[in-house]
Amino acid sequence: MKTLALSIAAAALAGGLLAPAIADAADVTIGMQLEPPMLDPTAGAAAAIDEVVYANVFEGLVRFAEDGSIRPALAESWDISDDGLTYTFTLHDGVTFHDGTALTAEDVKFSLDRIGADDSKNAQKALYAAIESVDAVDERTVRLTLSQPTGALLFNLAWGDAIIVAPESVATNATKPVGTGPFRFSRWTKADSIELVKNPDYWGEPAKLDAVTFKFISDPTAAFSAVMAEDVDAFPVFPAPEILDQFRADARFEVVVGSTEGETILSINNQRPALSDIRVRKAIAHAIDRQAIIDGAMFGYGTPIGTHFAPHHPAYIDLTGQSAHDPDLARKLLAEAGHAEGLTLSLKLPPPSYARRGGEIIAAQLREVGINTEIANLEWAQWLEQVFRGKDFDLTIVSHTEPLDIGIYARDDYYFQYRSDAFKDLNAKLNAATEPAARQDVLRAMQQQIADDYVNGYLFQLARTSVRNKRLKGLWQNLPTQANDMTAVHWE
Amino acid sequence: MSEADLPRAPSRFVALLGTRSFVVGVLLSAVFLVGGLISLVWTPYDVTVLAIADRLRPPSPSHWFGTDQFGRDVLSMVMVGARTSIAVGLIAVGIGVALGVPLGLAAAALRGGFLDDVIMRTNDLIFAFPSLVIAILITAVFGPGAVNAIIAIGIFNIPVFARLARGAALSLWTRDFLLAARVAGKGPARISVEHILPNIANLLIVQATIQFSLGILAEAALSYVGLGAQPPVPSWGRMLAESQTLIGLAPHVALFPGFAIVLTVLGLNLTGDGLRDALDPKLRRGRT
Amino acid sequence: MLRYAIGRLVTLAVSLLVASLVIFGVLQIVPGDPASYMLGMNAAEDTVAALREELGLTGSAPARYLDWVAGMLRGDFGISYTYRTPVSELVAERLWVSLPLTIYALILSTTIALFAGVLAASRQGSAADLGVMGVTQLGISVPNFWFAMLLVLVFAVSLRWFSAGGFAGWEAGPFAALKSLTLPAIALALPQASILARIVRSSLLDSLQEDFMRTARAKGLSRRQALWRHALPNAMIPVLTIVGLQFSFLIAGAVIIENVFFLPGLGRLIFQAITQRDLIVVESVVMLLVFAVIVVTFLVDLAYAWVDPRLRRRT
């Protein structure tokens, strides 16, 4: 009783406000479009997993900050050897998992070894392929030895796929996640919501909220009315940009448009006979009117891009002029390539509305210059099988949401099948470079290379359109990774 | 009733015209049928040309039904969409009749036999499957598209016609005029085609009208979940699906394709009622 | 009777066997691999292979079929690939939405249908009869998902009486839960009520012409009294048969309505499982539904045969 009275007094002092403000200051409900299939980010690729648990329940050695930079998390500091082959991390003291067990260097070794194991189910295993060995030097020191310098190692370790888990709880993380984060898992009402509660024993700065509920509402109309009824306090990735204007008109809400890591591109199968001709790919690039696609598919939300790179990144170069909308030039190029009579291509579209709507618009734009498309709307499973694995497509539209993923152009067997030795050289240089300035130079050259080769049609950077209660503060504006970091969120 | 008892054609026609529901029904469905036919040669606007700047305009003299999320003319889309709905519904009925009626006739001809049992049990089995789920599975196997939607809907029409044909044929096999045909040495197959089929044609036509309207509803449902005709071919169901998030912003995009479905199906149902009333006076009390 | 029952039981077993083969067979040829769906675009080949191994997707088809059937006979329906929880648990959870929704819709549709059907039949040819016939004709013609969208437009978007979708959950209290099922139940009930109202009307009219009605009237009962006391109970037999049929139809047939309103029901579970290639969920749930329909049909057949021995010889 005494402690309760004390805490009320403390709250009143700290807030300097009356009870009502405190009464609802404890919890928040976040709307999400998709429900995660399970909650272990080391065993699945679904973005919704990280959107619930990243930084909230699970933490890695390092983590992404809102601006995309790398910050310490479980590792308070690290040392990189001069040859770039040895990383020594020092762990924070006094970190415990939600089940009470202490975090040790052995847990880190267990977690990272697990990624590289033969029977690993980690969706991003390739990112960590350079890690040769992990050694627990002492209770709080971990040493990673690499087989080759990997400039992006810290960046890769910040992904949700490299979170640190405990051997005792790893088997049940899918349904009852046990991490080290500021929130612990409380309850999962299937197909409805997941509830997290504050972790009172958190090692770092404690969360400001007592509880967070993630509520899953896939239908945009239902999402709209849930926000309007204040059933959810924020919808960080609102599924239907067309509805946002109705929120803007309402004084209770704030619409925030931020950036994401999603380069939305018209992928071209570079190994198809007609499409292996750079003139045809260039013609497609010039046939596209990016602004019409952004307006028509995204209701104006999105930034045009001319290469596979995020515009908010410091190394970004604007190459949109290189593939400006120019139907006449496109027709001319097609005629030169021997397709004056016209050309028919398949256009396979996955479910998101940027692809479905964008696809119809692109089909109309390509028709203008004499390219007919056969649209097929596919589910994700079919898309992965036919397009991504089977490479049975001419054109497709997809948003590449992984951060800083230009390296995919160095993979010959990647689904758009771009094969360029020049680009592979650049990629090797990038991996060898650890100096930020040198890395940025290489990144610029890579952007230029793929734009010059007209590998794909570069459309726009996916915007992050979110709506939130005006009094709710501390949510991320941008989306450097798929996450809803709730650690700093609070009511005003 | 023997063949001689059947009403003569002219009186049947007069009876039809006398049925209000038949006239109203035919007129209603004809509106969309004609709209679909006209769209083959002319639509107010080209449905493949997008005009993003003119999107989601409410109905006006230049766009009677307004424009959709890409600035396309909704009236033109509804006209072209009629083609998809009618084609899918019609062909699916065709599959049901072409496969179901022979099976039903065969089962009746071999009544009580092993084949009869197999056919009817297979029918029961098909009925036991949740039809929409199976339709979704079929399109998952073969990919979405109008043809696969037709197959998915058509399969479930087969048992309907088989059962109907068998039931009606069974009652005919006991009649005198068939006995006469058998005495004359005609085989069961010939009797089925020459004597039974003409006599159950009325029933089949009525059922075909009903299945046609159900087929249009099923196509709309499949398109609504994204498994019917693929863009840019307009389809009523997909128009509804795509307009769902816009319903607060531009209700007309969701209303007109919906009206089109309702009126066409209503028209066909009324036609079916009228046909039934005219062709089979015993059932005049209305369809159930 | 016993011989008839055994014969029907054999047919039932064969039907179930064939159904299981068909379901399993269809799912073998569905393109798309659950493991690569779960691991996404960056996954390495060997990772996908490892996951396939863990999910038990690597054995030969006959072996997996036998495993599946043997599991079901023991009451074990397997473990969902994506949710990593037993299928039986998922089904049980979803039934808490689907079953109340179905019952709610059935109560609505039966009540409306009885009222409208009796009204129409008791005043055959009147304006009320014409009205009922017209409205029900319309009700049969409306796609239920479009009707659902209209309900959302009017009652959720404009009037804001209901939420446009989602399920409040039974923890939120029965009132809140039922409230979130109301619009979906109405959307589901409309076509069913229309069909049923027409059946009530015509079977009432049928029984009104039977001899016992004339007797009843001759005994001095008014037309209305005769209708309520004699015709209605008689007309209920075909009506109840249809209600029974509608029940199994509604449980599975709510897929689209559950999608419109984003209800976490059984139909939505199947739909999601198909798109996520959670094939173990699809095969087990479809099998359960088919099983339910086949068994209900079997019981109905037996009941009819018991009542009416003539039916023991198939006609």
C-alpha cells in the first residue's frame, strides 16, 4: 500500500499533471496490417515478426537507430582489428533474459553459431557467411573471426535475424519469445492481437509504457474505422494511402510520411532473349512515367528513384534523369532493337497494392510505346516459386525492403539475372572497404553502373505512411528496418 | 404426361409473355447482355487507357457512372465487365449440362446398377466439398484467370444437372410411351436421347437459368478474392474488390458494378421463374 | 435396416477415403513451397532445404499420405507450418468465431424467413405476399460480400454504429463480441433468409391444400388458426432439412464474409493457409469439413430410412 501511494505521488510530481493524463499514459495500441505467423525472427522472413519483437522483446549485439545508423545494444563497445577480420565485442553487464537467466558470452556464441549451422533455418544466413568462428573469451567478451573482410558486418548484425537468444528458451521462441528487451511477451490472441508488457528488470533505460498491444487489422476500411474510433492509437504503416487525407482533416490525428528501405522496381528478367538487349530495357525505362505511377498507385506518396538505392542515404545519387519519361525515345529504341511491330511480355504481380495498381499503370504506359503485357496477379507463394525461384517471368514489380541491398546485383542467379563482371568487382571493393568515405564512393559507382546498364525499371522509394494520435510521441518516422521500436514511445 | 399432352409451341410462348416476371427478367438481363455486346464494338471510353488526373470523379454528364481509381470510365468498365460475367456463367453452365446430363441419363438408364451408384455417390462427394474452398484451391493450382474460374464453377454444376436429369428421367422410365419404345427394340441410350431428353428439356432449361445466375455470383465472388479474370480485362467482382478501400471516398466505384451484378442476377432469376411458371403450371406457386 | 445401415456405412468409409485422396492429391500439385514462403527472398537454398526437412516435407508422397491419415485417425491433425501450433488448436480457436457467427446468422435468417414466409402464405396474392416475394427475389440476387460492403458503408463508415471489421474477442465481453458479429451475421443471413422464406411460403401453401387442412377448417378453425396449428408444423419438415443444409454451408461458406469483415474464423484460416501454403492446415481443415458433411448426410439418410422404410431401397 505504501509503495503504491509513493508511486502515485512520484508520478504526480514528475508529470505535474492531473490524474486523467496519467490514467491512459500506461499503454498503447498499435495497428498492423499483417499478423506475424510466429515470433522468432531467426526462423522466418515475415516482416511482421520484426515489427512486433525487434528492439522491444529481442535485442542483438548492435541495433538500428531511427536514422538507420548502427548503435550499441547488448554490446556496449567493440574493437575491429586492422585487417578487418576480428571483431571483439564487450557485452553490457547485468543483462538478463525475461526468464531470469543471465546473458553471457556463451549465449552470443550459441546464437551466432546457430545461424551458420548446417540445419540453420535463418532466412538471412548468407549475410553471416563470412563469420568463421565465434569465441566466448570470458563472461562478457565475444570474439568474431571472419574469413574475409566484411564492411557491412555491424550493419548485418543489427538485423532482427541476428538477435541474441538463450539456449533454454530457443525452442519456444516462436510462440513464447524470451529475449532481453525492455518489453516481455505477455499474450497472443491469434488473428487478433499480441500484448507486450514492460520488463521491470530491463538493463538499459526502461520503457515509458507499461504495455503495448499490437492489433492486426488487414482490411484498410476496418483499419480506417479502428483509427477513427481510437481503437488503435497509431497505425505505423497504414495500408491505404488513399484514406490518409481523411485523417489529415481530423485534428485528433497526425499523418507522418517517412522513408523506408523499400526500392520499388519494375524487375526485368535480363536473360530473356528480347530483354537481354539493353536497348529494350532502356526503352522500357523511358516508357515509364514515374510520377503517374506514384500518383495513381500510391496517391502521391513516394520518391522517384533512378537506381536501386534509398534517396535518404548519404551516398545516394539522383539518376532519374537518365531514364526520364520519353515515349518517343522508347519507341525509337524498340524499333532499333527490331521490335517496331510490337513486343509482348509477361508482367507478374505479387499482392501488395503498389504492385497491383502500379502494374496496371505500367501496362498502360508500355502499351503506349508498343509493348503489350500479359498481367498475372499472383499470391506471394506463387510469386516466390514462379518468379523468384523459377525465373519464369519477363517483368514483375516488387519492393526490395532490405536495407542497403544493392549487393544483390552481384549475384548472377538472382531472379532478375543481371550478370556483370564490372559490378561484381565493385561489390568486392565494397566488402573490402571499412572506411565510411571509401564505402560511399564505391556505393555511388555501383548505383551508376546499374543505372547505365538499365538493369531494371526503377520506380520509387516506398513511403512510410503512418497515422497516429497527436499526443503519442516517440514513434519512428522513418523505417530503417521493419520495426516498431516502442522503447521511447510515450503519451504527452 | 405423354408426348402428345405437351403444350404446343405457340401456346407456350403466349404463356411466357403472360408471365410478368419473365418479361421483366428478360428485359433486365437483356440490358446487360446488350451492353456487353455493344462493348465489343464500342464503349464510351477506352477501358485500357488510364487518366490518373481524372481519377475518382463522381458521376457527371461526361462520365455517367463516374471514374475509377485510375480515371477509367466506370460505365465502360461495367459494359466490358458484363462480357466476362456472362461468358464465365454461360460456359460454366455449359460444362454442367454437357457432362452432368449424360451422366444423369446414364445413371437413370442403369438405375440400381453399380454405375448408377458410383455416379450418384461421386455426386454426393462433390457436394460434400466446400465449393468456394475448392474453387480457391483449383485457382491456386492452375493460377488465377477467367478460364480456371470457369472450370472451378463448372465442376460444381455437374452434380446439379446429373442429379436433376437422373431424378426426372427415372420417373419417365416407368411411363407407357417408353415401354412402347423398348418393345420396339430401342436401346437405353437411344431412348434416353430420343424420348427422355426432349421431355426433361424444360426442367433443364429452368435449372440452367438458375445455375447461370449462380455462376455470375460465383464469378463475382472469385474475382473479389482475386482469382477470376485478370487485369486489364474488367470484371465486376474485381471492380468491387478494388473499390473496397475507396468506399468512403468514392462510393460510386463500388455501387455501379454491384448494381450490375444484382440486376443481372435478378433478371435471370425472374426469367427462370417465368419459364418455370409457363412450362410447368404445377409449380406456379413460385420458386423456392 | 441393419443391412441398409452397414451398406451406407461402407459407402461412408469409401467416400471419406476418396475424399482424403483427392484433397491430398490436389495439395501435392499446388505450386508454391511453404518453406520458401516462410523464409522469403534472401534465404539460401540449404536453409530452405533444412526447413523443408524440419516440416516433414521431404518424404515420399505415399508415406506422407499415410502419416497424415494415421495421424488423423489418432486425432492428431499435424502442426501448422506457419503458426507452429497444432492444427486442432487453431481450429478450436477459430470455431469460437465461426460457430457463434453461423448460429447468429442462422437464428436471424430462420426468424426472418419464418415471419416473412408465414406472412406471405397466409395472405397469398396480397401486397404483403408480393412484397415478400420481391424482397426475397432481390435477396437471392445480391452478392453477400457486396451487401456486406454496403452495410459497412452505411453502419460503420457513415453512422459509425459498428466497427467496420475485426473481432472484439470474447474476453471483451459477450456484448462487444456479438456486436462485432452483427454486421457479418446480417450479411450472411440475407440470402439464406430469402431462400428459406420462399421455402416456408411454398411448403405452407402446399400443406394448406392437404386434406387434413380441409378437415381442420370443417371443424370450425379459422384459416389463421388452422395455419398455425396444422399447416405450419407440417411445413416445418422441408424447412428444417434446408436449415440443416445451410448450417454446414455457412460454416465453410463464410470465407468471403470473414474476409470482408476481417473475422478470425475458420473460413479465413483456410483462405490464409492456402495463400501461405500452410498445406497441413488446408488438408486437415478441408477434410474435417468434408467429414462433417458426409457424416451429417449419413445420419440424415439413416433417420429418413428409419422413418420411411420404403427409402431403404434407393429410388
